[in-house]
Amino acid sequence: MSGQHRTLAHKAVEEFKAMVALAAYLYVGLGALLLERTALLHAEGISYAAWGGAAVKALVLAKFMLIGHALHLGESYRHKPLIWPTLHMGLMFLILLLVLTTIEELVVGAINHRPIAESLTHIAGPTIFVVAGNLLLMFLILLPYCAFRSLGNVLGDGALLRMFFVSRDATPPVR
């Protein structure tokens, strides 16, 4: 196996791990929203639960976010105090997810012969208040992730991940 092939395979494995981790994070956030929605509808006598749909949505959103990372989206304020790159990255990813999800829903709607207006309500909700609430909640789900990324960028070379999951010593291991 050539060095370039190993590097490409290693990069693919790392990308896959990042997508699974990000999808798991998003699934927890989306799952909490789904749990609340299910409880509210159940209180009204309506049976509803779409856990599989939330898992697929989390995977799609994770892939969209990895595309944003590849495009260096939200990295404009890297040298400012951490609040600014965190908020900027959160807002940029929210916009990216909104745009790509809109395109996705319009394509799915066209395939299923749904009117555009009906496809658009599948994105964030049927009323402006539901849309605003869903966008705010998604932004709040993105903020801790963006804060983690921003702090990780400052510490560099995977130090934050090592501090969380391996050792609190932020220095990289000696090879």
C-alpha cells in the first residue's frame, strides 16, 4: 500500500469519525427537541415519535457541517476573544444548515410532487413563531460545539480532545 493511499485512507477514517461524533452530538440535541415535541403532542392525544428521522437528520446535518469546515466557514474571527469566533461560527453554521436544508427539502418536495410552500414548512415549522423558536434552539445546540471548536483552535493540535478524553495535560504526547 502506497504512502499516499494510507494517507487518503487515514483521512477518510478521521473524516468518518468526525461525522459520527458530530452526528451523535446533533442527535442528542435534536432528540431532546423531539422528546419535547412528542410529550406535547402526547398530552393532546396525538401519538408521534420519529427517532429514526432524527438520526438521519443528524447525519445529514453533520455532513453539511463538515462541508462548512472544509470551506473554513466561520473562521474569520480566530484571533479575537473566544466569544466572537464562537458566535460567528455558530451563526455561519446556522445559516449554512438553513440554506442546505432548504435546498434538500425543496429537492425532496419536488421528487414527492409537494408544493414549494409545503416543502418550506418541513424545514423549520408552519408559523413564524415556530420557525424563530426552532432557529434559536438550533443556534443554541450549535454554540457549545462552536465554543469547543474555537477553544480547540486556540489550544491547537488536538489538545482539547486529549484533555477531555485522555489526560488533562494539554501538551501533545512525545513520539
